[in-house]
Amino acid sequence: MSAKDMAHHIANYRKIFVYLLIGTALTVTASYMEFNVQNSIAGAVFVGLTIAAIKGYLVAANFMHLNSEKKIIHWILLLTVFFLGLLLFIPLLWDLNLMSHY
Amino acid sequence: MEIPYNVQVREDTGVYNSKLGIWLFLASEVMLFGGLFSAYILLRTGAPVWPPIGEHGSIMHLLKETIPHATFNTVVLIASSVTMVMAWVSLKTKDLGKFRIYLGTTLICALVFLIVKYFEYSHKIHEGFVPSHDTYMALYFTLTGLHGLHIIGGMIVLGYFFGPGIKMWDNEPERFTNRIEIVGLYWHFVDLVWIFLFPILYLLN
């Protein structure tokens, strides 16, 4: 890796650090805001988790170098994300099942 | 016998072996935390009030008090991720002095995180909010406790590379650089998990 490449990497890491700090500040701010969704905190949950997902993407893509990683790593993660989605969806199936009984 | 492909890239995978290994390990870690996140969703959607009200009332007032500490800890962990990746960059530029500074800073950040967590735990337990108090507290201690164990595990490995493990740099610098990349991937994952734990446990209640 050339010195120029390294300088570019370092500048990028600094930029991502600032973005993550801004994201953290936004998450905390959003938790105090009223989103007025049927008297629930669904709006705040949506905003909070969206910001967390963006922050997670920034860490994975830049610090973990996923944006320049090999195909095999992407495939492993794609499979993992699929099963994670399934795992997180199970509680919703439970809810739907309960609703069908009423 | 020499272990193959710890520096050289394998032709079939396109990566060196330990990188493939750490990503498979991280995939299993995603499922481990994913199972607990799934339990969180199930218990939260099923609860009439969140966080539930137990013997000592609701945790809400204590949670609001601890938001600044948790925010501070989030910043500390993000900073540790930056110093971790900078430690790897230092090795790439063959600057061992800077590597020691960055890795040492990462270890200090991890220690600060655990100290803040200790005070947070002590305060909650002192007020009677133990894991058996309600389902929120059970999830809180399980998720943050498991995450804390990952921090301790990471610190042991980082401490090894800061101390005796650094000798490898003299004879096999590329292999040592790869080792730091691998432990870095684990460390960033621990940071990533916290990025999700912070809003769901402290903010969105």
C-alpha cells in the first residue's frame, strides 16, 4: 500500500469517526423527540434503529473494510443476514399467530 | 510444520485463512446476539408496559439518569474502533511506535468503558434493579453482560499483542499485521453490537 493510499485511508477514518459522533448525537436527540405516531414510540424506535443501522453500515464498510472485501466474505455475510432476518421475524410470526385466534 | 496461508492469499477463496476464519466466527456471533435481540422483540411486544413495573417500581427514572454515561461509553467505544484501525494502518506503514500508542489507547478506551459499566451496574443493583426484577432488567444484564464479556475477551487478546505477542513483528511482520487486522475485525464487531444495544436498551423506552 502506497503512502498516498494510506493518507487517503486515514482521512476516510477521520471522516467516518465524525459521522459516527454525529449519528450518536442524532440518536440521543431523536429519543427525546415526539414523533406523534398514535401515542406510541414507534416513530422514535424507527428513527433510532435507522440511525443505528446507518452507523453499523459505516463501521462495517469502512473500519471492517467490507466495501473492498472479497466475494466469499460478502456471501458469508449475506447468508448470515438472511438467517438473522428470519430469527428477528420469528417473534412477529408469534404475534400474528396470536392475532389469528381472536 | 508451518501453517499455510497465514500471509499468502489462497487462490480459491481470495483471502488468507485466518480472515475467512474470523468472518465465519463473526457470522456465528451475529446469530448469538441475534437470538437475544429476537428474545428482546418477543418480550417487548408481549409486555403491556415497557419497561415492566416490578417490586421497586419502573427503571425509567434510573435509565434517564444513565443516558449521559451510556452516551459517553458509545463515544469511547467508537473512538476505540478508530484507534484500532489506526494501529493496523501504523503497521502497514511500518511504524511500530505509533502502533503501540494506538493499541495502548484502544486498551485504555476498553478499560474506561468497563469502569463506567461497573458504576452503572452498581447503581442499578444498589437500587434493587437486579436481573430477576423484571424482563427488561433480565435482558439488560444478559445483553450488556455478554457484550462486556466480549470486551474483556478482546482486551486479553489486545493485551497479548501489546505485550509478548509483539515479538512476532521482528521475524514475521506481515503475519503480525494480519493478526492485528483479525483482532481489529473482532473489535469493530463488538463496537457494532454496542451501536444497536445503546438505543434499544437506553433510549427507546
